[in-house]
Amino acid sequence: MMVRPRWRKRGISAQLHEALLKERSEDLAVLLVDVTHPKVQDLYESWGYHKVGEQQPFADSPLYAVMLKDLRA
């Protein structure tokens, strides 16, 4: 999911993210971020995620940062 450029810098992505996770019963949220996009990783860190490692799911796929967020906090 993404926010179109003209709607960015308004907090919409943070609102969408929180709305999606608000009613979840899981303890953790996990996501993968392409390591060549450090600004995206920084954004998720500002939302409470932290990097726990890196993963390359397939031989021809990019390397991803594995990020977790504790949903109980």
C-alpha cells in the first residue's frame, strides 16, 4: 500500500498504518524493507519497528531488512 505523492507529508500513511494494526490480535507485526531504501526503514523505525536481521527470500530477490513491531506495547 502507498500514498500517492500529492497526498504525502500529511500523516496519512501513519493514520492508515495505525488503523490497519489497531484491531489486530497478533503480538507482533513483521515486514520486509528493501535495504536499498533506508528512508523507508527510517519511517518504519519512527513507527516503532526495529530491525532484527536481513533476509534474501530467493536467490534472485533483493536483500531485505526484517523489521518487527510489538503490538502489545
